[in-house]
Amino acid sequence: MPEHWADGPLALLDFETDAPEPTEAHCITAALIHIQPGQDPVRRSWVARPTRPIPRSIAQGGAK
């Protein structure tokens, strides 16, 4: 058992959405990185099929 939480296995999860408000946002992409000490990280990513147009401000680098 690791002495510190950061010395053990970690899973990092990231979502990109089409709106800044969580109650309005739809997921556009997701990424997962699994880090196991002594092993190469395992990376996975997904692109969702949008059900509505992506706002220009989001497509060009995020909400301001």
C-alpha cells in the first residue's frame, strides 16, 4: 500500500462540453489516463456524436 495517495494508481478523467453551464452542457469529448506506478500510462479518448450544433465560441477554443 502506498504511503501517499499520489504514489498509487491514479485515473484522470477530463470532459469537454459545448456549454459553460453544467445544467446546459452536453459532452463533446472525454479522455481517461490510467497511471500505474512502474508502468506506461494507458490513454483513452472518445469523441461524442453531438446532438446539437457546437457554438462557435466553444469550437474556437472554449467559453470566454
